[in-house]
Amino acid sequence: MQMNTRKGFCHRIIALAVVAGLCSILGTAAWAQQRATSFGTEVKGDWSLETGSGVLFSNMRSKTLDGYTLVPASITASLKLDDPSDDEGWWRGYSEFAFRPYGMAVTHGPESRIVGLDFGPRYNFVQPGWRLVPFVGAMVGFGFANTQDYPTATTPRGLGQDFCFEFTVNLGVRYDINDTWYVRLMAEYVHFSNAGLSEPARQNRAIDAIGPQLSVGCRF
């Protein structure tokens, strides 16, 4: 009788251990699935591709008398560099590195077009389950414009020469439609300058412009 009681007790312990193990496995699987659903494509090595356009207005500080209106169109390829940490603060997020070839139609200004390439980092602020992802970024690069001739050395127009350097700062928000598609709305400040390479023959006149841009992208 006592032996049967011990066997029954052992069987109950084994059964409880099996149930606990199954619950643990199922719980881990559910957590992993929830994490994948909540975090979407926040996986290291993930690429995204997007295209967009907008409008940029100048001049905020440069000495150029001609105000510019630029209409940019671009294709951006971004590579995720890390995954979000387990921190719960507002700074929780991940980094990307972006490459962006662009073309800008100059609808108002001495030039008529600028084409180039820029690249740089972006940081995304991510919270579990959020579809809205705020971000900040900065890029450097170069461009080529069809700079207009100068009537005289004392009456400069435009950028001074075709080749110029570029620096941008941007911030905004990304909306994740699903794990593949998203839209991005950002405000961007852009600076074009030849860093004095055209001087003394032609004065280095910069463009400082700011404006909104909207893009749509996908991950793969």
C-alpha cells in the first residue's frame, strides 16, 4: 500500500514536470512569435528600398540673392546595423546606414538641375508594437549642377561651379503599414557648397534649403 502511494506520488511529480516543460516551451514559442510580430523586420542585416519626392525652399542664411526652389526625387537603400535593445526607455531603437542617389529640379534659381549621391546614418526610435517610428538622420555627399556663366567676376550667380559638396540633416516619422511596406514623412535641411574650390575666379555661393519629403518603401 505504501509502495503504491509512493509510485502514485512519483507519477504525479513526473506528470507535473512534463506539463511544466510543455508550458515553458509553448510560452517561449508564443513570446518569440509575439516578438517577431511586434518588432517586424527589426533583424540585423535587413535591407530596405524606398523612393520619394518633396520640395525644398531657400535661402535661410546664404548671401545668394537668387532664392531657390528645389524639387528632389530620390531612391534610398538602407541597411539595418543592429536590433533594438531590451531597454524600455524612449531612446530604445536601432541604427541604419543609408545610400541615396538623387536628382533635383531647380524650378526657381540660376541652375536648372542638381544630381548627386549622399550617404549617412539614421537612428530609429522603436517601441514594441508601435507602427509609428520617429527617426533622426544626417548625410554627406556630392552633387553636380549646371551652373550658369558669370557675366563678370563681381556679379556671381549660382553655386560658382558644377561640382559641389552636400550636407543634410533630417527628422520625421515612419509608418509601418505591415512587415514589408512603410511610408516615411520627413523634414530635411540641405546645404550645397563647393567649399571655396571655385575661388578666387568665382565666389563660392551656397544653397541652404529646407522642406518636407514623402516616400514609400519596402523591406527585403
